[in-house]
Amino acid sequence: MFRGHRRKVRILFSVSDVILLALAFQLAYWMRARLELKNVFFIEPHNSALLLGWSMLVWVGLGYWWEIYDRIDAAHPKVILRDAFRQCLLGSAAVVLFEYLLRLDLSRPFLGLFAGFTWFLLCLVRLNAGRLLGALRGRFGASHFVVVVGTGEPARRMGRQLEEAASYGIRLFGFLSDTPGRPEIGEIDLAARYPVHPLDALPQLLRNHVIDEIIFAVDSRRLTDLEDIMLACDEEGVRTRVAVDFFPHVNSQVYLDRLGSSPLLTFSATPHDEIRLLVKRLTDIVLAAAWLIPLFPFMLAIAVVIRLTSPGPAIFRQERCGLNGRRFVFYKFRSMCQDAEAMRASLEHLSTRQLAFKMPNDPRLTGVGRWLRKFSVDELPQLWNVLKGDMSLVGPRPALPDEVEQYKGWQRRRLRMRPGLTCLWAVSGRDTVDFETWMKLDMQYIDNWSLALDWEIILKTIPQLLSGKGAH
């Protein structure tokens, strides 16, 4: 589906949620008022408006946050039921918190009915979303006709994708040969048969038929020869698109950017949404500062214990690789003896990993250090790295420069995300995870990154640290 169509669907589903929430609120109010319970039930109109408005804001916000609206019409029923349940569970918790802060003292049965009716109505509508969208489109929407330029495999692949988007009103009108003269084939057979028109027939097609846009799905070397066709479309105001699959093995996201007046076709294999990345950075600053202040006395006590139980500084400093390979000073509580780095060479053969030295029962650990490592207390000074911007709360763990030099090409992509205190590796077994799996988990995080994923990892990290599982 085109991005514009997807945006319309998101808006439609968010408006649907607002209407269903209002309906669920009224149903819950009506039913609670008729229940013969001990307390008389009544909500002041202004409180009712506040509560409903807050509910709408939270439910729709969660829908966008978890990208629920992007998959409702194509998701499996189990996914739809799960998403609606998660949305209602967290939404209800936010309503309870809102009620507590405003001291509304609402009826618990009413809140339960509101959550139950909301979940039921959301599931009812979302499970039938495909049919509802089709009915609305048939009644109020016009079809969107597309011509594909090209007859090779890229053009056929584009044709099949357009057929799959038929439920959104997109219609494949036909194909246009990308070479002058009579086309070698007269039809292309996909799910249906489509005519192949000669290249010079485009002006007549535009005059005699409704064509909303044209997609060029041709070899990149042919684009220069098709410049006149693009200009003709531009003169008539017909939207044109170019399928950028010249590099079939590149998995980067592709988008158009500008430097001054120069358009730049950009390939990005890492998250590039500056707004969401800014929110991530602001979250890092707020949470790191919020945790450093109350933890400072505890951290000071840890530093004193380290100094009293073994010779050497309380804070261990080491050079690590950060975002895009930038070097920075990495801080942690010292958990090993003072000459641990000098001893490493003699222990390399005992490492359980090919890279990123790790061995169980490391003899260099001090008594206090073993406890610090088990519960990751030694990592607390890295909150200062987060505050400075060297690190993030969530991201691939920062690597040593000599380890980075031994990375394979695909493993270096983990440097394109700001390193973090915790990551998928930390909640998937920590030190029990082998190096190859660790790297793949980092790639999985980068490829699927979202603000919601960051919070999910943070929440999973807390019980993992408290249990001390997986730490060597």
C-alpha cells in the first residue's frame, strides 16, 4: 500500500477508536447506573468529559505507539485480539491513575465495564476491518488507476504488489513497454491479464483514460532514455514514481532527502527518524538524571566498599567504541583486581567467546566484584555516559576498539546505533549467549527499533538484573 493510503487508514482506525470509546463509555455508564449496588452512581459532566477525553488520548496514543493501526486490516485474528487486550489493559491502568490523581473516586464496576465494553467493541470492529474498509471504499471511494512502465521481472513484481493492494482501491490499468516501437508481448498474465501498450501510446492513454499515476519499474540504465516520458507526465500533472530496486540485496530503508535544493536518494540501514531519535535521547537524559540522583548515596557506598576491600581505584575507565565508531571513556565500578588488564593475555585461551573476552569464574574478579557483576551493579556509573551522550539506556553494548577491528562487515553495523546500558542480549541470557547470536540480536534490535521496543527491553531488564541470571 502507498504511504498516503496507509496514512488514511491510520486516521480512519484512530477515529474509529474514538467513536468506539465514546460508545463503550456510554454503555458502561448506562449499565452501571442500572445495577442495584450499594452506592449511588453518578459522574459530574465535566469529570465525565475529562475522563473520556483522557481515555481517547491514551487509547489512540497507544495505537500509534505500538503501530496497531498499521496492521489491523491484515493481521491474524489472534494478533488483533492480543493488540486490543494490551491496549485496553494499559489504557485502563492509565484511566485508574488519572482518576487517582484527580481524586474522582469512580465506581470500580464502572471502570471494569468500560474496559470490557471497549475491548469487545474494538475486537468486533477490527476483526471485520477488511470488510468494513471494502464497503466504505465501494460506497464513498474512487478507484486509483496505475500504469507500470516496463515488462521485465521488476515490472511484473510491481504489478503483483499492486494487485495485492486492490482492497485499498488501487487498480493496475496495464503496462507500458519501455522500448520504442511495437512491444514484443501484447499481454502480461498475473492474477489477471493486462495489456502492454507501446511507449508512444502514453499521450493517447492519458487523454482517453483515467490514469492517476505511473510507476517506472525498469533497469536503471533505461531511466535516462525515458526522461521525455517523465517530462510528458510532469506537464500533464500525472504523478510518477520510480521503483528503486536497482540494488536487490540492499535491505536499507530508502527515502528522499534534500541538501539545499539538491534532492538526495538516501539508503539507511539504521533508524533515521530524527523526531523519534530525539525522543529517545530526551528519554535517556530524563531517566539517567532521575536514577543518578537517588542512586548517588548507594553508588558512593559501593565505591567505598571497593576501595576498602581491594587496592586500586573504585571506578574503572576504559576506551570503547560508540556511535559510528567514535571513541569515548567508558565508566564502571571496578570488579577485578588492579592488574586485571595485564593478566588478560594469559587467560585469552580460556575465553568462551571468539571475540569479546568472557570466561566463567574469572580469577581476576574480587569478592565484591563477583557480586557486582552478578547483579550488574558495576554498570551503574554508565548512567553518566548516558547523560553525556556517549551511550543510550538501550542499544548494542559498547565494544573495545581491538574487538571492533576483528568484526566481520555485517557486524560493524551495530556501531551505527548509539551503544546502550541494556539490549536484547541482556534480556536473552546475558553471558550465556554466544558471540554470533549476540551480534544477530543486535541486528534484530536495529532492524526493528521503536520507542516501544526500548521500553519493553527496559522493563524486561529489571527482573533479569534482580534475579542475577545469566551473569558470569
